[in-house]
Amino acid sequence: MSELLNTAIKSVQQSKAAWCRFITGNDTGTTGSHQAGFYIPKCASALLFDEPGIKGENKEKTVKIKWQDAFFTDSCMKYYGQGTRNEYRITRFGRGFPYLQDDNVGDLLIIAKFTEEDYSGYVLSSDEDIDEFFAYFNLAPGETNQLIDTSGISKPIDRIDQLMKSFVAQFTSFPETRQMAKGARDCYNQAYEVTEKTLREKSDDILLNWVDTEYRLFKYMEEKIYSTIISHPFANIDSFVQTANEVLNRRKSRAGKSLEHHLSEIFTHNQLVFEEQAVTEDNKKPDFLFPNAACYHNLQFPAENIIVLGAKTTCKDRWRQVLTEADRVDEKYLFTLQQGISKNQLKEMFDSHLTLVVPNKYISSFPLEYQSKLKNLKDFIEMVRTKQKHLPNYYLLF
């Protein structure tokens, strides 16, 4: 764990309120927007003021934010309530503020409140730091842009809450990742009466909802499995550290496989032919190979009909791994839950013949000139389906 990440986690733990979200092109101006400062949703208004703003009135206060434990800004917390506006923002970071550049798109912004005038701010750039921060607070990537729940206990939500409790009650130890992912999907699908038509027509939204549901379900599972352990004093520091590491490692391991499991289910419901972790050259194993390894190794099978897809929750540092996983295929694809990436990195990706696939609702967080080059999940599925429609059944039955 990096020193910066460790400090950010401690600040969130000790704060009165804390909030995080990915820095987007709207923040840096690369989407063509010229908004002032960071927008804060109404659900996180407690980060700015003890009392919510009153429609028809503006209010503001000046605060000190210590950034990266290194320097301060005299910033402004604002509520705009006059006219048609009804929004909260943090503004005034000063000339030369280093975290509103194009290269910061996709970084994780964290703000922690200690008093009405004293705050800390952190910007995490590396995939490892972002993943560990999410793992520590058991956050799904889709759970950003709201107050961070440091209690570790999910809030009950009627029917789905009952279903998740029933699922957890079946276990005395953690189920394997594929079973946990299926449990989350079953809970969500039953609670919201998800149909086959919905799975095909709203793949992007369904995938995000499955991912978020699994994070919540995992919180319930942790609460049950670890409640007995944490209710008694630890014998020594080593046993405490061992348990803490076990919790964090399980969270990171589950999060990494969770996305693959849910994508696999989406592809299956869309009747695509694919293979997970198929072996290519040098024992490389891309996350998804369409149609399968047999076709890939059959040199008579047209390379243009082979599609390689990687799956990574965040990809600012890891995207290059996908480039080496299948030598027969020039153009590769990477599905990610990353919300925004800088223009420089996107250019490098596209120059390397890597196309990003992202949930449809996240496309607007990318620089404007690259949004049309991205694929959402539904478009990717249609592309694969179109290629496979024209393939002889012989190839698809390997």
C-alpha cells in the first residue's frame, strides 16, 4: 500500500464526511464543458454544509483543503439555489492547481471533511491505489460520487435486501467468486423482475447494476463471516494484521473476477459464442476470445473474425497487458469500468489498435473528441453477433 493511499484511507476514516469520484473531462474542460469547480451531488451535500441549501438562496463558505498532505488551497464551498439552479460545487483552487489537467481524467478524487473549515483532498492515479481504496471501503466503481459509508454495513433496500440476506444465510464461509456473482445476479434479477429482453436491450445498465449488487452482497457476507472474529480481542498485532490482509486480499480478488463473471453471463444471454481464459501463444490467456481457442489455432479460420476482449475494472496502467495476449489479432478490445481517461492515454491506446468498451453512461466522462471512437457494451455485442452470423456452424461447434 503506497504512503499516499494509506494517508487517504486514514483521512476518510477520521473524517466527519468523505466523498469520492473519478475526475472527468467535464472537470478539466476536455469535453467542451466550462463548468466551475467540482460538482457535488445533492446526496453528498453534508460534505459541504451541515444544513442543506434552501431553494431560492445562494450560500458559500471559504475552507482550507490540504492536498496530498503537501499544500493548501483556500477553496470555496458553494450552493447555488437562485433562479433555475439547485446545485453544490467546490470551486476556487488557485492558479496552477495541478489536478485539473487532461492527464488527471480518470484519476480518483477524494475529499474528506474534518471541521466546517478544514478538509483534506487526495488524487489517486494508479490502478493499484484506486483498486485498493475501493477494496478497503468495499466500494463498487459505480458507487462513487456519493458519501463514503465507513461503517461497512449496507443499507437495507426492501426486496433486494431480503433476498441478499437469504442468500448469505446459506453460508458459513465465503462462496467461490463465480457463486457469489451468480447470487448477486439472482437477487437483482428477482427483485427487479429482469427479463431476457431487458438483458439483451439494456446490457450496459444491467451489468453495472449486477456489479453494484455484488459489492453490497459481499458486504453482507463479510459482516456475517467476520462478526464473530472481530467481536473478540485479537491475541496480538500479527493476528490482527493477518486478518486485515485476508479481508483486503479477498476483496481485491473477488472484484477482479466479478466483472468477468458478469460479462460472461451477458454474452451468454445474447447467444454469443466465446471462451473464457482460452490459451493463445506462450500460454497467454485473454479474458474473452470470440469464438474460441479451436478457431484461433486453426490457421484456416479468418483472423478478421476473431475478437479478443480484456476485462479490467480500471485500466490506466494495465491496458497494455491486453496487447500481447493474441498475436493473430491486430485490433483488440478492452472492457473497463474506468470513468474517463486522458487524451494522451487514449491516443496511445488507439495508436496501439486497442478500442475501449465502456458502459454507455460512462462515455460522456471521456474527452469529447474520443467519445465517438468508444464502444458501449451493447454495440460491442452487436459487432460480435454480426461477425458470428456469417460463420459456418462448423466453426462455432469446436
